[in-house]
Amino acid sequence: MSGFAEPVSRRGLLAGSAVAASAVALASCAKGDESGQASADASADASRAAQAGDAGSTGPENREETMGGDIVAFDGKHQAGIQTPVQAHVELVGFNLKKDTTARGAAALMRLWTEDARRLCTGENPLGSLEPELSTTPANLTVTCGWGEGFFDTVDVAKPSWLRDIQAFDHDDLRPEWGQTDIVLQICSDDPFTAAFVLRHMTRAGKDYADVAWIQQGFSHAYGSAPKGVTPRNLFGQKDGTVNPRSEEDFNEQVWIEDGPFAGGSAMVVRRIHMNLDTWEQLDRAARENSTGRTLDTGAPIGAKDEFDPVDLDARNEFGLKAIDENSHVARAHPPAEHPEQKLLRRPYNYNLPPTPETTQRGELSNAGLIFICYQKDPTTQFEPIQARLDEADRLNEWITHIGSAVYYMPAGTEGETYWGESLIRS
Amino acid sequence: MSGFAEPVSRRGLLAGSAVAASAVALASCAKGDESGQASADASADASRAAQAGDAGSTGPENREETMGGDIVAFDGKHQAGIQTPVQAHVELVGFNLKKDTTARGAAALMRLWTEDARRLCTGENPLGSLEPELSTTPANLTVTCGWGEGFFDTVDVAKPSWLRDIQAFDHDDLRPEWGQTDIVLQICSDDPFTAAFVLRHMTRAGKDYADVAWIQQGFSHAYGSAPKGVTPRNLFGQKDGTVNPRSEEDFNEQVWIEDGPFAGGSAMVVRRIHMNLDTWEQLDRAARENSTGRTLDTGAPIGAKDEFDPVDLDARNEFGLKAIDENSHVARAHPPAEHPEQKLLRRPYNYNLPPTPETTQRGELSNAGLIFICYQKDPTTQFEPIQARLDEADRLNEWITHIGSAVYYMPAGTEGETYWGESLIRS
């Protein structure tokens, strides 16, 4: 067997003890160098020079013209992965900081993760990675980071007032294994291989500072399986996301925090929702549509024609009865006239996993559901009142159960060499 | 709540107690009607008429020109899903027949599963399914069925002589939860949503006759993420499948059984292989390449230039030493001159799952590996001798462990209205 390369400790690297090439790259980073592109190039060269092997044919310049090479800009006013159209795959990872991680360590983790994510999302090989071939197909990769209360405590920064556990609801059956964590990484790509590799890379890159608490793996439709812009379906067959914000104005109104230290950021609420396919599938289509308030084929509100027709809760059918059941999902979720702010961005993914002893014992054939990820300015005025109405009387409650809950502040976007949340940590 | 539709029992349906439309459709099936297309059309119409809702816009005729509409022919001399290029996703499902399932029941299961699989693979709604919208994007869907020893016993048909547990190897650490089952369904699609839906559908459709023993969920690269024909990589970064059969002649030589009652079929061996990414990634690139015998970037044999250059085990490097280590994976897997038949079709998928208490206890960050699916004429002269050489001295054994094993006879292809293995069951 030829030589072993001792894995490079990222802690050691950041302390300045690593190879010159890497130190150069990181120095430009630590200085907050303003000469964005030049320093990025230098660091890319340094990284290539640091590779043990020759990976000549794998750089972005050699990528074929396929979806695999599609890149979502990493830097910008807001983090990518929120307004970005839903990719096919998510690896949603909750991390907890190790007990001995200091404020300095937590900042170092943000710096190294941001640097690696920026490279990965650009189809470049992260510093110190010996797998350059695996970084060449970002396939619309986004890596989006969020902070839980525990992270704010560790870095000793004041948290947003809304950053606390989501209120308890009657129908919740929350499991501690899907609960709140200090950090979340939302890794999305249209290539499942890339999503898996990036999950692996980020976990390994952060291992000196943070442990994985849970991983929620989900899917939507494959890239290219339907025309762009088609609303994806969930495993109940419903189109999911019809009333999502679409314009910049919508996003500014519903999603992006506008003022104060958290401006440019957003709030993620993630709910793991078990869906009982067995009992749902015992319903005929009329009952399914009555429960959701929309037709299953087109997704139109019942009594309307098109998916995007407005929801008219007062519309009457031929019998003079309300066309949309007042306890249907649509009716309960609809913002009341006096609270037009009760809207949010849904960015959900499906899961359909092998049965567990628990699901089998309950007599269920499947272990399926939704990783309900949503974004908004403030969960206390958006997710919580909406969910309170749903919890009270949504007909769908008969077939769904919320089994996990967590909430995170998603820092604003990065630019050039800045890292996630840097302005908060350094202020 | 409007009415419930009592779920239609497939057993009842097959016994002739179902709605007229369905009975018509099935009758043409049971008669082995030769007027293929006409009867398929009639049964499709019957199926549509039997839908509770109007799913007008979802038939194949309305599909957009996207990858989602791509169809792999279901019927043919051989089952699809073997020679078919690897799709992005697999749901490999091991089923065991229920204790009270008779020979007649097992045959009924094959008939109904074949009928449903044929429709699903063609983008049509299976008989009795109330989710027509979920069947519209086959995205190269294939559903491939295999029989273990238990199935042959139940239908009381003589099994192939090679159909028995794979011989034990020293490095095996086989877990009963990934062991032999009576039946396997290999569900592959380029759309993860479709794969999940078909898994759900087939499980539910067969629930009167068979229980799920395990589900192995895996991924390759996404459709369109790389140019067609590029050899996919596994999580060690290796190109996996370079020496696969490609021509019809290759397939006839290595994969398809030629004579006797099993002609047209093949043998699947599935091995679940845990890969220790943590220790693998401690190797530098030279050590990784030395272990596999190929370069990681191009996949060329060490000392050669191109991925598809022949493996020359006698080639010498500049120091006069063998270019390819004699215990590298390539050297050990290579068929010896006296046994040119020791080749097979690899059709592997990756898995990268959340850590388990067991993997965490071992100090591993990841829970990753390979669902190694291979096809051949006879495992006793193909998989077994190859694996015996690998088990003996393959350098990769330091980082991989076989934790599951099963072997199946894959019946020949179907035509028109025939079902999987019908000629064996009815003979």
C-alpha cells in the first residue's frame, strides 16, 4: 500500500499551520479582501495546486453542456436555495455544536463552510478535498445555512425575537429525534449523487465543530420530468405550492426581513409531516378533493377552472352550498381579509422510506410524508397563525401528523469573500 | 365528508366479483387473448371508465415533450430494466409470500403485478388506481421481477440449479435483514417521485399475497446531469461499470440464459456493500488508485490512457514494477485467460443514509455504500468465482463489507398479455 495522507484538520488549517497554498487562500478570506474575483481565482489555483493527484479533465472549463453544469449563483443579497426553484433533491441536515465549540470556533465553522459551499455550488473543488471529480456537476446545487437559538447563544449575538420553539398544537406528535438543532444546512441539487457528496463533504468539513443531529432526505420531481414552472405534487397527489410568492414584490412582502440587523435574511420553519397513505387512499376522489378544497387533476379551487384562479370561499355550487368546504385545507389555510400577511413560501419535499417497526405495528404499509420547509419574515405572524387554524379544523388532520419541528434564522446573502452571518458575528 | 370508496380487493377482483368494466379488462387477460393491441385498448378504456374522477388532462396523449414522458418498452424478449441504461433511482424491494399464499395466489400476484407494471411503465393508470395524475411521468420507468427459491417452492416449479444462497465468503458480514426473499421487484426511474409512487402502488397492489421484507433505495447520477453513456461513479469516486457488456453479442454471452425452460431470463445477484468513507478518505489519491487499479479521473487502467483501454496486468511502470497492483480490485476481478466467461453486467446504485446508532458507535460519520446489483447467466460460474478472488485479496476489502446477499431468477420478457414467468407456471 502506498502512502496515507493524514486527513487535514480544518481546525489546524484555520489556525495557520497548514500548507502554504492553503494558507494563502484562507488569508485572503480572513482579511475580508475586497478584490473579489482576483482572490477567488488565487484561492482556486491554490486549491488545485494542493491536490495530491492530477484532476486535469474535471474543472468547470471541461464540463459538458448538460444540466449537471448548471450553476445557481452562490453570492447575492439573499442566500440561494430559498427563492431558487425547487430542485429534485434535498438533504436537510440539523447539526448541534460540539460542547467545546467556542464563539470563535462557531465563526470559523461558518467561514470554512461558506467557503466550501461557495466552491461546491460553483462546480469547483473545495480546499483540501481529494475528490475533484465529484464536484463537477453542481446541477443547480444550493447550500443554505440557518441558525437556531443555540447558535446565537454560542456566538453571543442577540437573536430575532421570534426565534423560539413553534407553539404547541393539539394534533402535534413531535418526536425529539426531529427537533430543534443549533444549525441547519439545506443542501439541494437536481443530481442525487451531488446532493449525497455535498452532504458527505459538509459533514466531514464541519466535524471538529458540529455533530449531525438528524438528516431529512427528500425528493420532488426530477429536473426535466415536467415543463418548468409546473407545481410539483406531494404523495397525496395534491399540487403543493400553488399560492407561493412569485414576484420580487411578493418575496419582499412575505419572505425577506427588511430592517434591522437581520435584514436580507429569512425565517425557516421545518415540520416533518407523516402522511398516512393507507387511509388516504381509502377515500374516493370526491372525498379527497373535498378535504383539500382543490381538484386533484388541475389543482383548481373547487368550483373554479384553473390552478391559479383565486380561491373564492363564498362561491356556491349548484345546490346552493359552499363550493369549497369551510374545513378544507385550502379554506383553513387561506389568509383572512384582516390578515393579508398570513402567507409564506412553501418549499416542501416528499419522503417515502422503508417501513419501520413502528409504522408496521400501526398496520401501515408505507412510511411516507412531507418535509414541509417554509420561509417567511416572522413565524409568529405567518406560520403560527396559519398552522393554528389548520390544527383546529383542517380535514387533512385525519391523515397527517406533524412529527418534527424546528425553526431557524437564515442569514442574509454573502458577497465575495464574506461568510454566512459575518456581519452579525463581527458587529 | 363525502363518501368512502372501499378499497378494491385485488383478490376479489381476480375472483371475478369486481365491476363489469374491470372484469372485461381482466377477462381478456385471463384468456391470453392474442389480439394484443385491441384488448389492451379495451382494458385501458375500461380502466378509464372505472376512475371515480375525471382525469382528462393526464393521459399519455397529453404529456408534454419532456423526459418525464420517456418510455422504455415493457414487453420484449427479455424483461426491461436489465439491459436498460441505468436510471437515476432504484427502489429494490424484497417480498416474501404470505404463509397462506397458494400456487394459484402466487400466479395471480404475477398476473396482476405484470398488468400494473405494464401500464405504469407505459404512462397509463393501473386498473383500480385512483391516482391517474401520478402515472403520467414514467421517466424511463422499468419494473423488473425476480423469483427466489421460496417462490419456486410455492408454485411447485423446478428451479434453476444455481438458485441457492451465494457461497459464504470470509469477509462477509451478512445481516439477516438484507437477506434472501421469495420475490424481488427492481423499480427504476429517472424521476424519484415516480419511483416512490410505483413502490407504493406495487406494494399495495400485492398486499394480499406478499409482505415487504426489505427496501433498498439507491441513486446514480440524474438524467441529463452528464452526457449519455458516461460511466457513473460510486461514492469512492470510482467509475463503476466500465467493462460492462455493451453489444447484443456481449449480452447473449454473459447475461441471457439461452436454453431450457429458463431461456430468455437471467440471474440477479444483489449484494449490499457497506463502504467506509471515513477511512477511504484518509488515503491520498495514489493509494486510492493503487487499490482500485484505475485512475480516479479518467477511469483508465493504471499505465493506460483511456477508460476503455484493455487491462494489461503484465504492463510495467518506469521502475520495472507491475503498473497494476496484483491485489488491486481490477486485477482480482479480471477474468483469467482460462475463464473468459467470468464477466457479468454490473447495475449498481449508491446509498448514503442517515447514520444509525451502529455506524455512529463505530465512529463513522456516514452510513454509505453500494447496492451492487449484477446480472448473469449463472452465478456459480460468474459472480461466485469472481467474488471468491476479490474476497481473498482485493485491497478494497479494507474499506468495504458485504452486509446483504440475495439471488433471484429473472423470468424472460413478456409479450402482449402474458405475465412474468407465465410459461413456467403454466407448463
